[in-house]
Amino acid sequence: MSLQNGAELAGYGTPQSRSPSTRNGYDVPTLNNVEAIPKALESFVLAISNRNQTSQHLSNVQGDFESMAPKHTDFPALRLQSTHRLTQARSDNEAAEAQAATATKLLLDALQGQSSTSHQNCVPRTELDSLKEQLQEMKSENREMKRRLGVVDRRLEDEANSAQRPEQYALNRMTDRMAKIEEVNRATSSTISSAVQNHKALQDQTVKDRLSFRTRCSALEDYMEKNKAKHKENAQAISSIQTTLDDHIGKSDEEHKEHTSKIELFKADVNTLQRTLDLDVLPRLEENEDAAATAHKALKSLELQHKSLANRQSPAVAAVVAPTPAFHELVSRLDSNESRLGLVEAELDNHDSRLDEIERAAERITDENEFKDEMMSGQISELNTKLDEMQRNSGNDVRDIRKELEDLDAWKDLQTHIQNLRSTLNDHERSTKTMIEELGRSMRLYVEEMRSSAKTEMEELKSSSTYTSQLLENHVDLLQRHEGRLNSVTTEELVRMMENQWRATFGAPDQLKGLTIRLGKLENFTRDTFKGLDPTVKALRTRVEGMAASAQARMTKIENDIQSLVRTVG
């Protein structure tokens, strides 16, 4: 139950004055205008309704006047007020009756027409029936829309009146949350800026360390290049020595082969001479020895015969028994055999001497080869010893270089600084990860808080709506209870009571005449507030999500930079 468009309850207050000629901007229905019949009918219905309200109001005012008549003698002001109220009610009733009469006349004129020819241009009955049906549908739709608009107006009015304090509370909470978010944003920005500054300091320190490390590494590389040059020279010397050894060994092998071939040739000659001696010389020597023995025997026998003959015969006989040619031939053969034997013995001696010389040459060659082999083995052992020493020296040089590098204070400082830098980077990485996790937890907590707060606000709005509905029902009950007292209360007192009630409940102004305008303003304000609240929350949520995404992106970038720095230093 509410007052819409400034109209009062039926039977109370002063009804609005309506003109039967105009309503909602429609033109006055004329006699020749068939389309004005629905408008005239609507004006007639409104005029009759207004007349009924004014007549009911007049009867109520008359009842009030009659009931308050005994008090008029004691309260002249009340009498004047009641009289004025009764006069105003009568004038309103007369005006309403006049409006009803005018509307009735216009409706009758619109339905009857002016003359018999006035309906020549009228629409057919079927079209008129369809128009009437459309009019009825439009009226029903209009009534439904009015009912819905009334419900919407009441709801908006109730929500506007009840949502002022919760809305302010919600705005305060949103302001506090925005302040907290800004504080978190400032803390996050300061943390990120400090992390960026630390990262820049680490980058600068890393650049300095890289420069010093590069200078030291360049010095070490120069030293290593010198050692490599020495190693190359040693390798070249070793290769030249190995080449010389290989050449010497090859030459020795060739000489060995030559000496072996000569020894084989000498052995073949010895074997040939031995075979010649065995097959030719020894048999001839045996034959010569046999012939010599035979000749010696014959010679001895001849000498014995000669001596015996010489002793036994006379000198004449001796001349007769002189050596015969056969004897001389035998002697010559014996001499030739002896000479041949001497030649054979000389040849044997020559062969023996040659064999001795060959044996001595073979022994000499063998001794020389053994000496050369010993000398080569000694040289090879010396070269192997030198190679081992050079390898040991090279290994000792590398170990000495490493030891010198380890003994260098700068190297130790560099290693210590690198270890410290790695530990610092690891600590920074852990702290960054911890900070990212804390930010993630805080953002998740904030999102959960926002969700819970939104749910709480929705519940509060629901509770406020329930409270508003209950309050409206209470006011309806209150108005119904006051309905019995209205007959004994004057119009000013009623207006004053309603003003006080509306002022205490809704904060209404002092006068109820502008209540519709103020309620419309309040409705617009509430609608604008509710329209602007959702985008504000969405914008706040988008801003928070953007801040979280940017913070996460910054943390990811910092983590990637730290990992690349660790990989570069490592």
C-alpha cells in the first residue's frame, strides 16, 4: 500500500483535480473523431472514479464534522478548520460531478455522432471490434504495467531507503579495502624496487668480477700459451729424436741384413771349399800319400839292392848297374808328387788361412754388430729416459702451474668471491621465491576476502531487502491501524502525523507535496548507485588482477634474470 504519483488513499486527503479534456497529452475527443472513443471512454472511467473518491471523501469529512461538532464551541480554530475542510470537500465533489457529466456527454457524443452522414467515414464493425479487443488488451497490459511499475517503484523506494546506511557501510568497507590494496601495492612496489636495485647492484658487481676474471684469465691464457709453445717444442724435439732413432734403426737393420748376407756368402764359400776339399783334395792327397809310400818303398828296395850289388860286385859291375831311365822317371815322378804335395799343402794352408780370416771377419762383424746393438740400445734407453724426463717435466710443469694458480692469492680471492656470489645469488633466488609465494598467498587471501565480502554484501542486501519488506508490512499495518482514527483526526493533524512518521522512517522532508519528486530523485540516486557499484567492483577486481599479473610477471622476469645470471657466472 503506497501513494503513487502524489495520489492519496481513497477517502482521505484532497484528491487531484483532473481535466476531462486532456490526460497524458491526448487531444480532446470530438464528435466526428471515431478514434477518440477509447480516449473518451478512458476519460469517462477516470472521471467516474474521481467522482466516487470525492463523494466518499465528502461523506467522510461530513462524518468528521458531525462528530467534532460538540467541540466546536470550545475550539473555534477547530471549527474553522473543519468548516474549511467541508467546504473544500464539497467544492471538489461538485467539480468531480461536473467533470463526470462532461466526460459522459463527450462519450455519448462520440458514440452517437452528430448526424446520419457523420458515420460515412467510419470504420467497419469488424474493425471496430478488433480495435476494441486491442483496446482491452492494451488496457490490461497497461494495468499490468502499472502494477509492475508500482511494484518496482515500491521496491526501489524500499531499497533506496534501506540501502543508504548499508551502502555507506559498503562504500566505507570498499574504501578501506582500497586503502589496504594500495598499501599492499606500495609494499609490493617497494619490494620489487628493492629487488630490482639489488639485482642491478649484483649485475654491476658481476660485471666488475667478469672484467677482473677476464683479465686474470687472459694472463693465465698467455701463460698457458707459453707452456703450450714449450710443449710443442718438446714434442717437435721428441719427434725429431724419434725420427733420428728410426733412421738409425733402419740403417742398422740394413747393415745387419748386409752383414748377414755376407756371412751367408762366406758360409757358402766355406761349404764349397769344404766340399772341394772332401771330394777332390783329400782323395788326391791319399793317392799321393799312397804313391809316395810306394815310391819310398821302391826307392828303399832299390837302394838296398844297389848297396848289395855295390858291395858284392866289382866296380865294372857297378857301372853296369847304374840307374836306369825308369829309375829316373820314378824319381822325377816322386819329386813331382812331392812338389804337388807341397802345392796341395800350400793350398790347404791358404784355405786354412782364408777360413781363419773369414772366421775372424765374421767374429769382427759380429762384435761390431753387438757393439752397435749395445750402443743403439744404450742410445734408445737414454732417449727413453729423456722422453720420460720430458714427460715428467711437462706433468710437473702442469702441476706446478696448477699449484702456482692455487697458491695465487688473487685466484683464491676469485674462487672465494665466485662462491660468495653463488651463495648470494642462491639466497636472493630463495628470498625471491619466498616473496613470490608470499605475494601469491596474499593475493589469494585478498581474492578470497573479496569473494567473502561480496557474498557478505549480497547476504546483507538480501537481509536489508527482507528488513525493508518487513518494514513496509509494518507501515501498512500501521496505516491500517490509523485508518480507524482518521475520522476523529483533522487533515492537518493527519498530515503532521504522516510527516513525522515518514520523516522518522525515511528521512522525508517537511512537506509531503514534493514527496514524489524527492522519491524519484532518491530512486534515480539508488539506481545510479547500484549501476555504478558493479562496474566499480569489476574495475577494482580488474585492477587487483592486473596488479597481481604485473607483480607475477615482474617476479618471473626477475627469476629468469637471476637464473641466467647464475648460468652465466657458473
